[in-house]
Amino acid sequence: MPSEQVQSYVERPVEAQQPLYHEADSIEQVENETVYQEQEQEQEQEQEQEQVETTDSVTQNYEEPTQASINRRVFEPRIEPKRLSNNLVDRMAYDPEVRTNKRKFIIGLTSMSILILLTVFGSQFNWWSTIGGNIAGWSKKILPHSKIVSHGEIDVKGVKTANQTDRKISATVPTNAVLPIGNLSERDQAQAAVAAFLNAKDMTARLLHVRDPSNTEKMMVDYYSREKDGLIAFERVEEVEINPEGENTFAYLVTLSTGEKRRMLLGKSNSSQYLIDWPSFVLYGQMNWEKLMEMKPETPVLMRVMATSDAYFAEEFTDRSRFGCIKLTNPNQATSPPIYAYFTTGSTLGRSLSFVMRSSFDQAVPMILTLKYPSGSKVNNQVWVDEMVTQGWVTRGR
């Protein structure tokens, strides 16, 4: 302790004297407090100096306001931030990015809805086929006045040419010769091929006008071994569709003398001749419907059928979790008893059939299937689906 402090301490009254080395008045603490006070004084002096320098700088840079700046401040509208509510949805409504994405979503949803409506109405009213036919140079319309008379005379009425004049074509086509093309239009060639096919007196003459003759001949021999051969008795033929299976294809609806209606499809071959798809016209199957139910074959048999979804589970097919069911009807004879066909739901075949059935919206679907009966089946109306050849009745070689 410095001598001055000791002297001061000695000179104080006795009652004021305290122990020289009290804990709170230790030499080290006194020295620390002295240093701390000196540091505080230095900091205060520095702050005062900085305030003086700042004030001098502001004073030096100050400019007297002009009248223009005063007027601008007086008349300039005040811009204040908009106070938002605490609701998160309300606050997001003012987010520029959210509003931009909202507009994009609405535009996209509207465009998608318009496209869906166009697709639905286009399919319903055959717009797309009409547009495609017009691009190809055809007019895709049902022609109620177009008919082919049974003796081979083609009489077309109500059809306009490029100069909008009526035209009539009458021609007798030989049934046992290859059709000449000449200067006939594609439609005229197709109609002449239909006339030649329908006027063919037997299978041999008819074979000249069918596509894929090598495979078709085998099916014709099998078919006419159980069906009557000869002229096809019909009353009326109507052109119902142009380009149903691609370019240069036509579809006709043939009304037989029994009242039954058959769809006839023909297309242009590599030899530039229009040929008929015979199996789809006669709805060829390897067995008659009644014979199939009577014989109950345990090997696959190809059949053309109409199929709808069903839930008939009985006899050997009672497990709904394992099997799917479709109801098959005879397209040649609506009064024939139905056959119920089954498939394993988890298989590739089952997934394909389920997809087709769901897409049909409970409407009957034309199909080519191969069917077989379970071994030792006790009933004649339940079969396995062995193969789905195709949806529809047109396929090559079967």
C-alpha cells in the first residue's frame, strides 16, 4: 500500500479505523478499481469526441432546402406498406409468386377442360374421323341412298361431284374375274369389289375377292363344311365408314335376307385390288356356339364373341378373389345361351381383360378369344379364357 494511504489511515479517528487488510479493501482490488475508473474516463472522452466530429460533419454538409424540394415533399403522396392480417391464407393471397402460380393453374385447368370436352364431343360426333377423311380427300358420311342391288348393279344416288352435279354409275361386275381398276375412284373400286364378293356363286369364286387367301381358304373350307355354301342372300348394303382401319379402307353394313346385319371391312391390297376381310364378315369361329357347349372341348377353340363384365361365380369358379368373370354372347344368334368365361385376376391375361372391360363402361365389347373347358367339367356354360387374340373381330390369319 502506498505510504500516503497508510498515513491517512493512521490519522483517522479510532472509531472509523478498520482493519488495514479487509477483504473488500485489499491492495489488488483497490488497484483494479483505479484502473477501471481510468478506462471509463477514457471511453467517455472518446464518445464525446466522436459526437463532436459527427455534429461538425452534419453541419458542414447541410444544405438549405429549395422551394422545389419543399413543394415535392408537400404534394408527393405518402407511400406506406399495407398492413396485413395475421391470417396465413390472407397473407399468402398478396404473395406475388403465389398469385402468379394461381393464374398459371387456372389457365392450365381451363385448357385441360376444353381439350377433354373437345375429345368427348369429337368422339361422340365422329369429328376426328371426318377431319381425317376430308384431309385424305374423302367425305366421311353415312349414305342412306347408297345401295348395291343383288344382281351386281351399282346404283349411287345423292352424291355430288366437284362441280356439284348429280352422278349415277351403273355397272355389272363379273363374279369370277379380277376387277379392272381403270379410271374408277377409290370408292367406286371398293363398291365394285363388294358387289363381286356378294355375287360370287360359291366359295371358290368368293376366294378371289378376300384378303390373305392362303390362310382364309383353310378357314373357308372348315366353315362351309358345317354351313351352307352358295350365293349370299342379302337385301341392302350401306357404306357406313371410310378409312376405319387406315387409308384406303371402307366399311359396309350388309343386311341379309334374314334381317341380320353384318359389317364388311375391305381394304386395298399390294396389288391395288380391294379385298374383303372374310373371317370378320362371317364372324368365323372354329366351332358353332351350340357345338361348343355340347362338346365341351378341353383344348383351346378360337371364337368371335361379344363380352361384358359379369359376376357369375359358381361350380368350379367360386373364389371371387382369384377369378375374374366375363359374360360371352353369340354375335351370330342373340337367342343363344350365354357362356361365362373366367381368368386369373393377377395374370397378364387377367390384367388385359380387366382393362378392356373397365374401358368399355359396361358396354358389350367385340373380341376374338380362345376358350377351353376345365377338365371333367360338369356344366356347359363355364369356360377358361386361354388367350385374348384381339379386341374387335379383325385380325390377320385367324
